[in-house]
Amino acid sequence: MCGRFTVLTAPRVKLKGVRNADLLFEARYNIAPTQEVLVIADLGSGLELTKLIWGLIPARSVDGKGFINVRAETIAEKVSFRDSFQKRRCLIPADGFFEWKRSGRAKQAYYFHLIDGSPFAFAGIWDRWTTSEPIISCAIITTSANEALKPIHDRMPVILKPDAYAAWLDPQADLASLRNLLAPFPSLNITCHPVSRAVNYPENDSPELLKRVDNEIGTTPSLF
């Protein structure tokens, strides 16, 4: 799964026709569910860089329950998400994400990012839940973990390569081709390190959260 992530640099929107590309930016070091996140999506008037609530509430929801993650393997069949997969896809800019390794009752947080430090985008979907005040929200699509993630967790967010951005946002794209994009990102391009337990608390949001610490529940896997 993906339960926390970072946006450290202003999104470099290289897609044509994206409005609000100069949207006021603030670095975020511990983005948590229910908070606003930057997305690139067409909400009805063309592609734009905007902010949505992280925790997708399907349009057909009766209880307002939000989903921060949606599984790639079932997204096209699940009634709650298939319309969004077909018609309401988005990019969610990021620079890294956190995952936790369990050891008994203890959990150690790790920060994952690309080896070269470059920003990227998660594959996402969005929906509009109509109540007295409509809520537009989004979710990050997850897939099986690559070799870099497996020692920590069995799932990972779908990271799209830049040459797939336009296809992912294309309303006319072939859905079978899009499902092929929902694959684990190459493990050789990802690295990680253990970080402080301070990241467990959403109110903490500072650069110190990304600093390497001694692994608090054991040794860092030799893979890294």
C-alpha cells in the first residue's frame, strides 16, 4: 500500500495544455490520508494542476468511506472504481513515499525514492461524491512489490514513467494498454533508508523526517 508520501519540488508539468501549472507550491514531507494533494487531472474543463482530497469516495458511496489505495489487479472490475479507471484518471506528483516493515508488534518506517532523486508521478484515479457539498477526491493505485520493496512490504504504489503520462491522461486511451502500465517500477531505480518514528504522526512535516536513522528494529536489509 501507500499511506504517506512526499512532494519536495514543484511539479514540472511538461504536458501540453495543463492549466494552473504555476499553482502556488509548498514542499510537503509527510502527506497523509484525508489531506489535500496535488494532482493533474481533467475535472471537466481540461487538464489542470489542482488539489484534491486523498481518500477517494466513490460516487455511488452511501457511507462516505474513502479509499487511499486501489489495487491495480481489480480496478477495472470493482464497481466502485471501474468508472473512474475508464473516465477519471489522474497523475499524483511525488518525490518519495514511506513504507513500514513489521517485526512483531514493532514497525520500522523506510523512505523510498528514485536513486537519482528525481520527482515522479503515481498513477491515480479520482471521483466526485455528491452530498450537500460535493467532495472531489483521489486514490493512488498500487501493485505487487518489486524486489526493492519486498523485504519491507508486499505492495507498492504504481509509479508511471514520464513517457506514459500522456497516455494515462488520454480519455480515448485503450484500457487494456493502460492496465499494462500498472506494473511494478524497476527495482534498480529505487532506493530506501530507515527513518525516525516521527513520520508516524501526520502533524510532523519537516525535512528532518527524511534523515537516515539507525534501523530501530533490526539491521537494514543488505539489498539496500
